[in-house]
Amino acid sequence: MSEVKNEKVTAPVNAPNPSPNAGNPKMKTCDSCGKEYAKSAKACPYCGAKNKKPWYKRWWFYVIIAVVVVAIIVAAVAGSSGSSYPDEVSDALAMSESEFKDSCKEYEYRDLVRNSDAYYGEPIKVKVCINQDLGDSTYNAMSQSKDDIDLENEMKAYGESINESDYFSGGQFLLTDYRESDTTPIVENDIVTVYGIYLGTSSVEHVLGDTANVPNIGIIYATIEN
């Protein structure tokens, strides 16, 4: 019979020595000495290294997250509140319809052009005829002169059938519509009484290529007369 030898099996020199606490969620490995100790400890009991929390668990990380969230919410609210409107328009839209209309005044066309800065932001009322829809809720319009009004009244007195749009040859206006989207749309040749905010003068190019600075009114409310 062959002789059976009892050979001693030894572990490789570099084989890791499994820790009795391996896999224990309450334990952690020290970054300095590599030994395990309780996660709740303030420092490693073997080498004294401080037990630092991961950066994503520190108090300042949560503060940064909170600041970012608040900034996003504020930006979203500002974007949905019509903040792109001039301040004077936003203030006017916040007023009741009757209150705003009562505050509107009629001004001389020449005064608006000559003293644009003095009248900027003032509530204004003007009756105009829409000459052209310029797109993007802007319109080119003409107001009535004193002669237009006198001639129109004279023709009405004679019982003539008249086209009211023929009696608007006064000052030119640029209208910017800030009304709600579900209001009655304005179209060319409409006779409209505008209650709005004076926004200074704007440059308008005519058909022949020349330009002119004309009063710009932000429409807050509009009554279509015809």
C-alpha cells in the first residue's frame, strides 16, 4: 500500500484576512489605517484619525441644495408673472378696469412727441383707426384731428352714410397690445378707443422708406367702436 502524506495547506501570503465585522452596516473602514471601527465613533480608536462624514452628508451641502432650489422657484415665478413687461404696464394690469380707465387722460399729440420723457408712464386715452397690423401684437394707427372731428360731425348732421375710417388723418401712433390673449382681437380698419400707458416714442418706417418717431401706447384695455 502507498503511504498517504498529510500536507499542511497554507494561505497565500497576500490573501486578505477577513474581518469578523465585514458586511456590518454599522462599521466602517478607516481611511488612514485600514481597520474597521464603529461608524458612530468620532475617531478611529486604532490610529486616531477623525471620522469625517462624506461631503454629500455635510450640512453645507444641504444648504447649497436649498439655495439652488429656491433660486429655480423664484426664476420660474418671475418668468410667469409678466416680468418682461415695463413696470408701468405691470402696475396698470394690476388695477381694476374701472379704476384704470378713470385714470386715463387725453393729451395733445404734439405734446406727447415734444415732451416724451415728461409723459412717459402716464395713463392715456385715445381714439384711433387701425391702419396696419405689424405683427407681434403691434399696430400702426391714426388719430383724429380737430378738422376730422368737425367734418365727421357735419356729415352726420346731414344724414350722410359715412365711412368713419375716412376721418382719421391726425397723428400717427404705434400700439403695443398687452391685453389678455382671450380678448377680442384688433384688426385693420377697426375704430378703437384705447386706454393704455404712454411708453415714449418709437421709430416707425413708412412705406416710402422714411422713418418717424411716433408715440407708443401700451394697450391695457380697448373698446372697438365699429
